[in-house]
Amino acid sequence: MTAATAELPGRKSFVDVWLISIGHGVTHWYPGTFFLLLPLIGNELGLSYAEIGSILTMQFAAGAIANVPGGLLVDHVGRKGLLMAVSLFWIGMPYLLMGLTHSYWVLLACSALVGIGNNLWHPSAIPLLGNRFPTRRGLVMSLHSMGANVGDALAPLAAGALLAVFSWREVVVMNVVPAALMALVLLVHFSRPEAGDEPARPARPRASVPGVWRTLAVLARNRTVAMLSIGAAFRSVTQMALLTFLPVFLARELGYSALWIGGCMFALQAAGFVAAPIAGHLSDRMGPRQVIISSMAMSAVVLVFMAFAGGSAAFVFFIAFLGFFLFAVRAVLQAWLLDATPDDMGGTSVGILFGLQSVGSALGPILAGIVADQYGLIATFYFLAFTIVVANVVMLFTPMPTEAEAV
């Protein structure tokens, strides 16, 4: 281990970890709120299930296109703190425009802008944390992931309470404030790059096209990076379709109010919050493969149980169990990826991972919407069980990183 990658003194480093994790929570606050607003938006605009799904499909399709260029930008430009602040501001502003429009097509355009802005966060934040804590990546990634779970959990709960008083348009406008404030905090705190912010080895030529292609070629030959990204894409199909249509199912099939739907979404994400540090710790002790395969297998089982439960009270009972297993593996996937990637390619590899995840996230809502239109909402849960099983099979055959792959 070089001096540049050695862990920094705990106190200062963990201040940075908590700030970045809070920022990560803010990036998830917005979709966490938006999932609860989608049924209301769909009712007001008279949208079909497929059209509701297409709003999120547009967001993640744009993210899929922008993720790899965003990762390359991070690796070749640096200034991760500045890029995290830009990402937060860029995510928040399009939601303000959504609150002012009555057009389905403007909603699609704003959703695409959110997807483009969001791609800068993970390639900036994850390698920075990984470089600072090379021997505790599972734990540090889990803390970063917990920030996402906090945002995902509190957002629908807060939105459900606000919707009891305000319209969905007023809630969207008020929602701009968290991103603006957190962007300012990160901009000030990370105004000067410190040790651990940048890769240990000299960066490749910044404006060099051959350098970019060389980076992509090295990562394309890395089987661990490729298979992790593919497996993560199938998992994202499951996650994003679930987050899109679970609130719709609770509203239209079970007749829940916005406040109760927010409570159910909170239970889903709070269980993931509990699971993340457990999974990260077990990953550091046992290795990532065992943790991921076990969690995904249990996710498939719970989804099948939910489909069988249908509109009964047992359906709601299974929601927290699903959150515990489904969201436990996000940080473990990221730690496994960084273990298989050279330090100076961390941003690009994360860009590839999240690019393919964005493809899965884009396909999930629209495919689940088509299934729901054809066979009913409950059929989507069988579809989700199938996609998580496919993801698990890919992870089963993903090789553990070797020194040869990480050169």
C-alpha cells in the first residue's frame, strides 16, 4: 500500500465520510419523494401504467448514456468535491420545473436532466471513499449506502405528511431546498482537494483520446467488472420497477392514503438501512459473493410471497423483509468492484457499473408497466422475482478479483 492510499487519521476522514453519506442521502431524497408523487401525477394527467413507468425510464436512460462519460470526466479532471456539489444542484433544479408544468413531455425532459446530473455523484464519491479506506471498503461503502437508505426512507414519509396539507406541485417546489443547501456545504468543505481524493498513480493524459480508449480497453477485459455490472443491471430492473409500482399498487389496489404509502416505503428503506452495515461488515469478513448471493436469493423468495399474498394484509407484512435483503447488497457490489479496479480507473469503473445499472433502471419501470397493463399489477411481482434470480445467477459466476485483472 502506498502512502497516498493509506488510511488517513480517523477523525477527519470520518467527517468527510459522513458529509458524503449525507449528500448521497440527498441525491436519493428526490426519487424517494417522486415515487410517492407518481400516482398523483398519473391521475392528474390521465397516464397509463406504461406512461407512468416511462417517466422514470427516461431518467435512467439518460443516466445510462451519461454515466461512462461522467466517470471518465471524474478520472481525468479530478475535483471530486466540486463535481459532487454540481451533481446535487443539477438533480434538484429539474424537479422545480416539474412542479410548474402540465405537460407529459416536459416531465420526460426534466426526468432526463435529473438522470444526467445524477451520474456525476457516484463516480466522484465512491472512488474518493475507496481510496481513503482501502482495507475497509465494505464498511465505508455501507455507510455511504446507508445515506441512500436514509434519504429513500425519510423522503416518502415526509412527502406523505406534506401531501396531507399541500398539493404535489407545492411539495415539488419546496423540495428544491435540500439539494441547494447540501451542494453549498460540499462546495465549501471540499474546496481544496486533499490526500485520498485523487488516485494514487499519476493520472492518464487528461485530454487524450488514446488515454480514454486505453482506460476503457483495460476495464473491458476485466471479467469481474463486466459481470458485476451486468448482474447489477438486472438487480436494478428489480429495484426500480418495485419502487415505481409498489406505491401505485398500494394506492390503487389497497386504497392506501399518501401518508400510509409513505409509511410502507419508509419500512422498505429503513430495513435496508439496518441491513447495509451488516452486509458491509460480513463482506469484509466473508467476501462479497456469499453475501450478495444469499441476499438476492431471499429477495426472490419474498417477492414470490408478495405475489401470492396479493391484496391481503400479508402483502404489507412482507415489505420490510424485502427491503432488508434487496438493499443490503448495494454497498457490497461497489466494494467488490473497487477491489477489482486499478485506483486511477475507479471513477470510470463506477461509471460503467452505474451506466449499466441505469440501463436496468430504465428498462424496469417500462417493462413492469407493460406487464401491469397486460396482466394486472400483481403480475409485476412475479416479473421482479424472475429478474432478481437472473441477477443472482450472474453473480454466482462472477470471478473474484485477482492481481492480473486489476493491473
